[in-house]
Amino acid sequence: MPAKLLFQLDTDAHPSVFDTVVGYDGGADQVIGHSGVTPESVGGLVEGAIFTRGAKEKRFTALFLGGASMAAGQALLDAVRGKFYGGFRVSVMLDSNGANTTAAAGVALLAKASPIAGKRAVVLGGTGPVGMRVAGLLALEGAHVSITGRKLDRTQAAADAVGRRFAVQVGAVEAADDAARARAADGCAIIYAAGAIGHQLIAQADWQSNASAQLVADVNPEPPFGIGGIAANDRARDYDGKLAFGALGIGGLKLRLHRACIGRLFEQNDLVLDAEAILAIAKEMA
Ligand code: NAP
């Protein structure tokens, strides 16, 4: 059997160490990192992957696209797919900033706990790569989604970008402090905190007194957590009828999901793993 080669194409100055380790743990025999990869420079790398092995052996070569910027990763994925034609293709996964796997793991756990369709959801600190993916996936699942950020123009731009990427409607709410974010969560069944590491976004009293809140989730792994009063390991922990998911409760599935996705890349030569396909796998695993 040919060696399973994973080409890690990273848009940053250094290929992510996290993604390299998970590449091996997911089943690659060799992970080869390239940094500073752009849509303009990726063509030759893709040609090397698609023109080298015969039809039956192409599945043993795969591409992983990463880096801090999901916008840069998405543009890279478009460029990579633009090079594929006929049988000349290999499987490819996009997970810039870990945003697809993190968002998919969280949304899959929520969906397992309670139906998402028709619910109102707010993604607090939703302007970053993880929050934007969470917003898009919740909307695809049928929720009515808003995101909050501290400045309206930046928040609106993020909501619009989610809307374009996922063909959904996402609202934008300026909420610069915990009290404003608590107001933004009024009437929401789902409160999902996706803010920067080590920052609380909503106080314990505010979500616990929110009559509409049913599911609260947080991906910030460092205290103070995004959702006040929950524990990092919470996974559908019941707080007086509201189910909570903490960063490690979600992160355990995220890591297993990332590994499983790498494994699947080597099962066929035409798999494209972006947010929607990764969510489908997460739902199987949740
Ligand atoms: P990020 O881009 O660093 O931050 C998300 C948003 O937080 C920013 O766009 C910003 O929005 C807001 N923010 C920044 N500082 C703030 C402050 N002092 N107060 C309130 N809001 C603030 O986050 P990310 O990379 O998308 O990641 C989101 C979270 O997921 C992070 O906590 C990260 O550590 C975690 N994460 C977890 C995993 C996992 O496996 N569990 C994987 C990846 C990431 P505005 O400037 O628009 O307000």
C-alpha cells in the first residue's frame, strides 16, 4: 500500500503544529507542511498531488488547508478545487483556525441535545472564525441566528460574510459589555459564546434568569469562561433545566472529529471536507 501523504497547506508563516500532530494521529504516514500558501502559489502544489499517483492510488494523497484566517483558507480551497478536473483530484479538508471542526462539534452536540430548527440563537463574540462558522451552521440547521460583537460595523460585516458563505440570513447586534450581551440573548433558546480566549461574555445570573434559554455553549477554554458559572467539562450538564456545554466538553469531540476527518480523506480521492460535510460527520459521532 502506498504511503498516506498529507500535504498541510497553511496560509500562515508557519504550518500549525496542532494540525501536524492531528494529521499523524488521524492516520497519515507523513505530513508535509508548506507555509505562506496563497491561491496564487498553490497551483504547483496541487499539480504535484494530482498528477503523481494512478487512479486507484490517488486516495493515498490528501490536502489539509489551515492557517489563522478562515477567509484566506476559503479562498485557498476555491483555488485548490479550481485545479481539479476529471479524475485528477485528491481529497481536501479545510479547517483554518480549527473553526470548522470546533463549530461542527459544538453544533452537533447541541443538535443531539435538542432540535435546533426554529429556535432563536445568539452567538456572543460571533465575529471570529469559530463564531462565524457556528452562526452559519446553526442557521443551516434552521435556527434564527444573530451574532454580537463590540462594534456594529465589524459585526455587520461578519454577519454579511456568513450570509454569503452559507446562503442564510444572520443578524448583527452591537453589544460591548455583559449587560448588552444579556439583552441580545433575551428571547433566545440557544446562547453560544465564541469569544476570544479568557473573556467572559455573559454573567451567570443573566443566562440563568433568561426564561427562553435552553442550551448554552462556550468554546473559550481559559477562565474566565465565556459563559459565567459553567464548567469547562460540561457536556449537556443540567443547570435548572438549561443544558450547558463547556469548551472541553465540546473540545473532546472536536479533536476526535478532526482525526476522523483526516482518516476519511484517505478513503477516497474526491472528498471535500468544509463546514457542512464536517458537521455531517460530527453528527454521526456526537
Ligand atoms: P477570536 O477570533 O480570538 O475572538 C472572537 C471574538 O471575540 C473577536 O472577533 C472579538 O469580537 C471578541 N473579543 C475579543 N476580545 C474581547 C473582549 N475583551 N471582550 C469581548 N469580546 C472580545 O476567537 P476564535 O479564534 O474565533 O475562537 C473562539 C474561541 O474558540 C476562543 O476562545 C478559542 O480559544 C476557542 N477555540 C477553541 C477550540 C477548541 O477546540 N475547543 C478550537 C479553536 C478555538 P469583536 O472585536 O467583534 O467584539
